[in-house]
Amino acid sequence: MLAFLHGLRFDAAALLTINLPFIALSVFPNISSLRNRKYQQFLRILYVLLNTVFFFVNLIDIEYFKFIGRRTSNELLIITQDIADQASHLAVDYWYFIFLTLLLGFILNRIYPVYREPRRPEQANWDLQRVLAIFFLGIFCTLGIRGGTQYKPLRISHAFVQEPAVLGNLALNSTFTFIRSLNNAPLEKANYFANQAAVARHLGFSPQKYATQKLPPQPENVVIIILESFASEYIGYENNGRGYTPFFDSLAAQGTFFRHNYANGKRSILALPSILAGLPSLMDDPFISSVYESNQLFGLGSILNRAGYTTSFFHGAANGTMGFNAFTKSIGITHYYGLNEYPKELKERDYDGLWGIVDEPYLQYVVRQLTKQKPPFAATVFTLSSHDPYFVPAEHRGKFPKGNLPIHETIGYTDYALRQFFKSAARQPWYQNTLFVLTGDHTHKSKVKDYNNLVGMHKVPLLFYHPGKKFPAYNTVKISQHADILPTLVHYLQVPTNKLLPFGHSLLDSATTGQALLYLEGVATLLHQDYITQLNPNEELKLYQYQLHGLKRAPQAPDAKRRQYGDDLKAYLQYFKNGLIENNLYYWIPSKLPAQ
């Protein structure tokens, strides 16, 4: 019932959107045109046609949902030829959809008010009363279409805020999902291998690898700290001491630092699915705002909640920023702390005036909140100060090196805030039993030539730090990526699960050699320790020789190696694309309903 009531917002948005032409043509023409009987008949036909088309779109989802596990999106536009080819077959098998559509259209036409000529004399075309009426109608339509006055307009992901998340499909309607997806380019299926299972076999992926763990569980706390725009280029530990992060450098020297780590994407919105669900973005649109955002996806919350963890996500920006709140909810994270949850009495003092709460006070707030949580807990913290406009609080200006980019000073400020966070955390009872994972979400502008290439522009640090013991890394110089973080945590904590994807691998697994997946401007890239494999949109395959945060022209690679790496990259792309299109990334799980 709550999902149904929540869905009224989506219903209103959908109805107002599809009827905008009817509304506009009903109020803007002059009075004499509106009182013309033929014009009113035209409006009646327009109204019935607009709504009848979307009656049909919603009706077909009665069956189509069973195949894809989500509401219809703009993918209908890329299968129009398939529909045309099978039109007669579909019409026979699903005749009742056509019948019900026509019946609803007939009923709508019958209940449409009959036009009657007004008896009162004509009024002026644009008197004050009419202008005000149209003005308030415009406000009503705008609020209805965007779903209210919240920070971001209503999106598909906003439906998935209840438990279980699958109820979001009840809150949604197919009109809304179809229209909202029109600006998103749908994926095209890949057919390099027979099916998802064949792809998995080629990649050597076993969904059941961690379904049973060999060792007893380690109920330790986990805190993942995602540092805004912390590129490797700014880290002193990675650049012979030349950097802006003295505290991070000292922490890296004590912890386990993966030297060859890469972000799977170039934007903050791409980092969360990779880090928290092991899903890199191998398409042009971010998963969080794509037509596939309502697909079945498991993540940190889905996996650790079952093991008794308290899961939370902290971000000092406005709730709704980049869809983080809806996404984290969809992957099972229980508690979301955004700008709305920050103490009101501190908000004015700690707000940067544009983006959110500055890093130092916000990280102190995180410490206080974690101390209140029931252990074991798994928390993710996303900083924000090292983001345009690079705000540094007045009391700290002039304390950090300005460097030669505007971001450098705020990197120093965030590093200072990180130092204060660990000072406060060290005084808490949970600190010694906590694994900290620190990484950058993506890179930023570059002033160092070595980083100014496709590989270098994805180079971010990855650090595992445990104050109570040494993190058991086996090989810190193999290639790693954001998508490796979730399987590494599952392996380390010995949490049984069959809800991991093949894109990432545990960094504690000595059997894996390390790799990273990148996607930028239509070019898919797979990094191995010896070669970098690229697949262009025209299916042209190129190999380069790998070097740390860079690439160089390589001698002709052996045919066997070229074929192997090319097939690996194609396999990952097919798994990603077809898994999203068919909503079967977890093809081994019978139900399409995400069990939290």
C-alpha cells in the first residue's frame, strides 16, 4: 500500500508529461479559437490518442516485466524492427492487450466532457484573471512533472526507497520509465559468446566461489573512505614525496598500498557502483541514471546485512545528489546520512555555501555517528571539499600548499581533515577492530605529463589500513581497480555470498594476476600487467605495452596473447551489456526479485 501511495507521484508526473500538448493547446489559443467546436473536437481526439498509446505501453508490461524484471524503457525503440517482424505472431498471442487498449480508449472517449457553447459573452483574450490562471497552472504542471520541490527532479531510482526494493516496480508506471529513458542511449546486445554462462566459463568465473567460506567469519568493522578527486598524481607516496597529502602518505607507509590501482570511471557517479557493487560502467551513461538503474543489483548492504552488519553511507552534499541516496538504498545499505541529516545547529557554520558540509567537521560528525552504531558496521564515507569550487574554510586558508592547480590546496585541506578524523576515531572503542579502505573516486586535472594519457587519467590510490593488525596482502604491485574492493572485503571478512559479479577479484587471492576495466568515449580498455587491450566502437582491437599509469606502443603482441586478451575484453563487454539489457547479471539466481 505504501508503494502504491508513493507511486502517485510518478503517476502525476507521467500524466502531466504526456498531456502537456493537450494542456498547452487548451489554454494558450485565443478565446474565439477555444470556443470553436471543431477545435474542441481536435483537442478531444488528441487527448484520447495521447493517453491510449500509453495505456498500451503499460499493458504490455504485464507480460514484458516477466522477461526483464523491470518496467519498459526506451529499449522499445531499438527493437521496433523485431516487433514489426513478429507483429502477426504477437497480435495473436497477446490479442487481449490490443482489446484492452481499445476498450480503455473507448471509455476515455465516452467520459470526455461534451463541449457546449458558453452562453456568457466573450471576455478579453488576455485579461488578468486568465494570465494568473495560466501562471499557476504552469507552476502546478512544473511541480507535478518534477515530482515536487525536492533537490533533484523525480527519477526512476527514487521509486526504490522501500524494503524490499523490488516494490519500486509497483510504485513506477511504464509511461514514466519510458519517457524518462528517452534521453538515454540503450545498449545493443553483444553476441561474441553463446550466453552469459558461456561468457562466465571463458572468464573462469564461478558464482559460488565465496558461497561457502573456508575460515570462520571475521566480524570486524569496515569503513570505506572515498576521497573526492584524489588522483594518484597528487599523492606524495606515489610520486617520491612530491604531493599534497602528508597524512595520507604516512598512513600508506603503515598500511597496505596497491601501487597499480585504477578507477573504473572518470566521474563520481561512476565510482559508487564499482566500489560498492563491483559493477564498472562499460557504457556511455552512468548506471545510476541509466535506463537500467532499476535492474537487480546486489552490493555491500545486500551482502553484509545478512551477516549482521549495520550498513550506512555518509555524504555531506544535499540528499539526492547524483542519485546516491536511491542507489545506496537499492544495494541494501540501510542508513543514509546526507545534508538533511546533519545537525541543524551546525549546518550554517559548516556549510560551504554551494556544495555541502566541508570535510573537517563532516568527518568529525561521521566519527560520532559510527560510535552510536551497533557493531559490526560497514560504513562508506564520501568527502566533497576537493571539488569545484575548491572551498577552504577561512580559518585554514594559507595553511596548505597552493600548487599550480586550484584543487591542490583543497587536497591538502581534505588530507588535514582526514588526519583529524583518524585522531578522533583512534579514541573510539571500535577503532582497533576496524579495517579502513581509502581510495579516490576519480582523477582530476593533470599537470604531470606521465599521467596525461588514457591510463594515467584513471590512476587513483587504494589503501587498506588496519590499526590493530597488518592487512594480509599477497601482491601489492599487481593491477587493481575499484571493482576489486567488494570481493576483497568479502574474502577478508569470510562472509559467504553468491552475489558477486565477475568484473572484480579479491586482492587477497594469489591465483589472480590483477587487471582493470576502463571505458571512455566508446573505447573499452582492459589492463593486464604486460599489455593494454583496447576495443574501439568499430570493433578494431589494439594492444599497447603496459607501464605504471601509462601506455606505450608495443611490438607486435604474440597472436595467442592478442586473441586471449581480445576475447577477455569482449567477454566482459558482453556480460555487462547483455546482463543489463536482459536484467540477468546474476543469471544463476532464479528469481529476478532482489532478496535483501
